[in-house]
Amino acid sequence: MATEDRILNNIYKPIFSNVLSPVTLQHMAREWLKEDTPNFDYGGFVVGEKEETALLLIKSQGVIAGKPFFNAVFKELDCDVAWEYEEGEFLEPIQCVAKVTGKVRRLLLGERVALNCLSRASGIASFARQLAKIKETVCWKGEIAGTRKTTPGFRLVEKYALMVGSVSTHRHDLSSMIMLKDNHIWTSGSITQAVKDARVVGGFSLKVEVECRSVDEALEAAEAGSDIVMLDNFSPEAISSATEKIKSKFPNVLIEASGGITESNIKQYMVPGVDVVSLSRLTQGYDVVDFSLKIHKEGVDPRNLPVK
């Protein structure tokens, strides 16, 4: 169905894979495969190159995320992937999610690499969706965001999974937005000086955010021209009064709450005036979604096979 038709029928859903560069996907898949098989593929010698189909089974409930990375791995190995469900769908176990067809040696070469990407991305997306539902229950208009506390070399997968899970990715890296934290402030001498210096190199195209430990610091940051002030490690009780004071003087400044926020207390930070709530648990404290890839045999139900 064409994009125009989906919009007219009110069933348009964003295709998040379109945000990814195919060149980057290819590079990442090749590096992962090289890391996993740097020399001889001894198991591949045993199974040979007979054409087979493997079934991708979901073994624990969750939101599917990471399909582009799964596909890229098997594309490098000349295998075809046919998905039964859309990315972003919530599924219950145990059922077949996709079929992967190719030479058996190559199926097994990509198996663990592809599953690692899919299980972790789906875990992040599932946790993100859980928090997004909390946001809906309180009718809060702000954004839930991840942080830069990601896994080196795996950041793109984790940030992508946040998108699929319906939350904000926050800044992608140090080049995406200028965030001035305590070490920047202490070294430069003051919040005002740090913001001034940041504007010299950031110009009009980059937002400046300042990490603040008090209302006074937040007011100084806003006065200096910061676009966003982060209220760091404020208690839920202190957030409302702090936000009211800041917004009364600087109504257009964005306020982010961060530090010590979990799924159990996030609702307390979703108050009027707070524009963003960020938490590192989105990329550091999630449970993975369990998947398994099983070579299909006629007459055998893969759901009854051992899944370890």
C-alpha cells in the first residue's frame, strides 16, 4: 500500500528503518560477523551448504525491535528473511516471528549475532513501551528520553530501539547537542561562561543544555541563553516548585528531569512544566526478549523443541 493510501485510511505507521543508512548497516553487520568468526568456522564444516529454512521463535513476551540489524546480518550471508509481524508489535510466546532461508552453514553463522541484536533491541523497546503507557495514563504531554549511557559500538541499535518503543532517543552522541555537565562548568569557571563559549562553536544550529543541581543554577543557565536546563537528582517533591520558579521567569526554556528516575517513580516527575524525563535504565536496566532460531523439519513442531 502506498504511503498516501495509508495516510488516507488513517493507518499510517512510521517506518523507523528508513532512518538508518544502508551503508552503516552493512558495515556493522560485517564487523559483528568478523568478530564472531575471525578464523575457521568448524561447526559450519559439519553442516555444509544444504539449503534450509530456520524459524525465528519468540520465547518471552515483548515488542519486536531490531529487524533492520537482523536483516543486515543475514543479507551479508546471502540468506532471505521473511517476517510474519511488523516491527513495534507486541507478541506473546511461543510463536514464529520470521523465516530465514539459505545455506545451513550461513544460517548458523548469522544465528547468534542476529539474535543478540534482536533480543537486546526488543528488550529496550519493550521497556520503553511500558514507560510510554505510564505517560498515557497521566495524560502528560512531555517526552520520555534515554541517555548517552549506551554500549560502545552498539549505540545505534539501542537508540533505534528507543524509537521503536515510542520514546525519545535524547542526543545521539557528543556532536548531536551541547550538554554542559558539572565538569564542564567547574573547568570553565561558571555556567554563564560555559554557555557563552558553547555558543561560539555551536552557533544557531545546536541546542545547549546545562546540568543544574539547584534552582539558582537553572536560573543562571536560562539567563545565559541555555535552551534546556536539566534538573539533576531533584526529588519528586522539589521538581514541581523548581519548575514553577524557572518557567515563571523563562517560559520558553525546556526543563528536563533526570537522575534517580525509575519505572516505579517516573509518574511523579510527569508534572506540568517538565518537558523531558530522562533515565539511563532504558539502555542499562532492561530485560531482553528471548528469541530462538530453529532449523525447520517437516512434521516437527519447533515449539516443542528444546529452546536453550
